[in-house]
Amino acid sequence: DVSGPMFDAQYFWKEFNKDDTRGQRVEDLPPPEEAPQSEPKDQTPVKISARFGEMWLNKDAPLKDVVLYFERDKRAIQKIDLDSKVSESGAPFTFAMGRKEGERTFSGQSDDGGGVVRSIGLFDDIKGGKLAITGEFTPQGAVEGEVNITEFKLVDAPMVARILSVAALTGIVDELRGEGISFKTLRVPFNFSASTLRIGEAEMFGNALGMTAKGTYRFPDSYIDIDGTVIPAYALNSALNSIPIVGTILTGPEKGGGIFAANFSWRGPSATAEPSVNPLSVLTPGITRKIFSIFSGGSSTPRKAPAAPAKPEAAEPPVSEPQLETVAPDAETPLPATPEAKGGSSR
């Protein structure tokens, strides 16, 4: 048993997030799905029961009133039970990892999602929100899960502000840099393996703004590769999305897409990369945005599973093309054979 007023766990936290491929050249790393599965190194088994007044995972903000149980065998962490409070709000944050039906799973909850995100050292742009995180460790060693935060406010957020600025949405940028923008939902499916974080079909939306994103972040060289869509006036802009066929044509194939939206991409070293927006996509409705993104060499961010560009194109004209194709074989039939043509000939 361990107890004390304060525990500086920054080194522990870095080691917890470390894997053996850090420091290798990116060009020497195979794709995560093709990475060889080496035998894990034996470690010293550890069991710890601890109580701390504060536990620091980064230099910005601690977790308070921490009660922690940690267990690791020779090969991997087997169990974590964490009860704590977010420093500023005092909201509880709980996290648990253990075995369920033979698989290692984890989950966490808090009524101050922004405070938790700040306490673990990710970023401090989210204020409030209800957090839920779930996931598992796959047999191949990857970590897969999903983060959900509801009813929160985004303030400053330089990366989002830069995307909005490039998309010429300056009014929303001013609001973001002022009191912030309220959002109803943030959902981020993720996979972490071979020093690469993969974000799959993420979405964030509120009345004023909606965004989708999908891509990767490589830790060895801090390289970002993200494609997405930004949707202004989200509540009004996406209202037609629920209408079958017409909604897809007007708002695009991505779930939650808007009549008017902009496709963006962000590629390069994170310290110097700048977002780019396809200018043809900013004021073009749904499916047309998809076509423009293909011509520009970019890619939109469909909410469904990734598919070849041909699939969305084939789905674009679900009504009109089949009708034209059934009429085409009758083109040799004289026009007077149709009522319309007869009317024309009688003139």
C-alpha cells in the first residue's frame, strides 16, 4: 500500500503510452496490420494499492482524491481501478480496466469530460461535457475504442480555428475565440498500434457547426494525415439529410452532412502543416462536393466505412439514371407513338 499528498505520475504515464517502435524511422515501420507480432518482454510483476491527494499526469492539472489499484504481470497490465476527481470542477472520474470473457477491456466516465481531457494532457479546449470512453486490447496488441463527449463547449481550439479560417468562416472563428461554440456530441472511434493513432469516422456537431474527420497521426515523426468536412449552421444546414434520396443528393453521402459544407485536408509534420480547403466544395451541394474532391485529388470523409470512390458515384443517381437507361432502347420508336409526340404532330 502507498499513500501520500501528491504523486508525480508523468513518467509513469509516458511509459504507459509507450511502445517498442518509438524512435524508429517511419520509413522502416510496416503498416500496423502487417507489423510482425514479437513476443513481449518479461517485466517485473507489480500490484499497487494507493491513495493520493493529487496525481499529476501532466504539468497542467492534477486529478484529486485519487484511489488507485494497479496490477501487472510479467507480460501486460491486467487490472486498473481508478476513482478520482477533476481538479477544477470536483466532478468524479472513474476508469477501470480488466478482463471480460477473456479479453482485456477498459471504460471510463466523468461529468467533466473537458477536465479529464486536460488532466491527461491532451488539450484544454473542451469545457465541461459528459465523457464516456470504452475499448479493448486486441490479441494483436492494438488498442481500439471510442470516446464520446456530449453537451460541451469548444473554446479557442487553434486547430479548428485554422480550418474555419481557411474555409472563410470568419464569423464562427470569432465566436470560437470568444465565448466558444456549444456542441451536442463528439464521437471519436480510434485505434492505436505501431506508434500510429488512427481516427475513424469521427464527428462533432452542434447547432452552429458540424465537423467530420478521419485519418492518422504518426508519433515517431509527428505526422498528421486528416481528411474531413466542416458544416456551418449545422442544425439548419443538415435538416434535409433525413429525407430519403433527396437528402443524400443535397447533403452528400456522409451522415450528418450539410447542403453547404467544405472538404478539408491536413497533411504534414504537425508543427508546420497547414489545413487546405477545396474551394470548389465550399458552396456546392452534397454529392457534387464528392465529385469536386475527386478532381482535386483530395477525399471527402464519408460517415460509412471507407469505400472506393466509384461506390459513392454509382449511388449518386439512384433514380434518374435507371429510368434513362430503360427509355434508351426505345429511342428508335417514332416519336408520334407517344402521347406527347402525337400532340406535337397534330400541331
